[in-house]
Amino acid sequence: MKLLESLSCKNQDDIYQTLNASTVLLDFCDNEQCFSMLTAPEPLSRLIDICCGGSDHNRQNLPYALNLLSTIINQFAEAAGSKN
């Protein structure tokens, strides 16, 4: 959750914290155990809140949060496609 908060409006001035959190969270998407932790209801809900919270308050971090959400959605789509 702390990594997700680094992509929220709570971190408005430390781009290095944003970049580090983004890198780690994207790496989580490549690990099945970490991916399941990231997509648990609470963290996923927080990520969606960050992405939908308005760009004025989170201008620095929003592209990174949206990229993470997009990656997660693509992972789900690939998993669903491989089951069919």
C-alpha cells in the first residue's frame, strides 16, 4: 500500500519516489504471488481511486498510476485469453 501511496497525490514533489514505486509495482505484475497481492480488493481499489481522483491533484504521478492499471488489465486479459 505504501508503494501505491507513492503514486497518489500524497507524493507531489518527489519524482524519484514515484519512479521507484512505479518500477517495483510493475515488477510485481510479472510475479504471480506479488500480482495476486497487488490485485487483492483493497490495493486494487486504492489504485483505481488514485487513477480516478482527478489529474489536477496528482499531475506528476497519474501517468504512472494509469500505466500500472493498464498493465494489470492487460495481464487479466491475457490470462482470460489463454483459458479460452
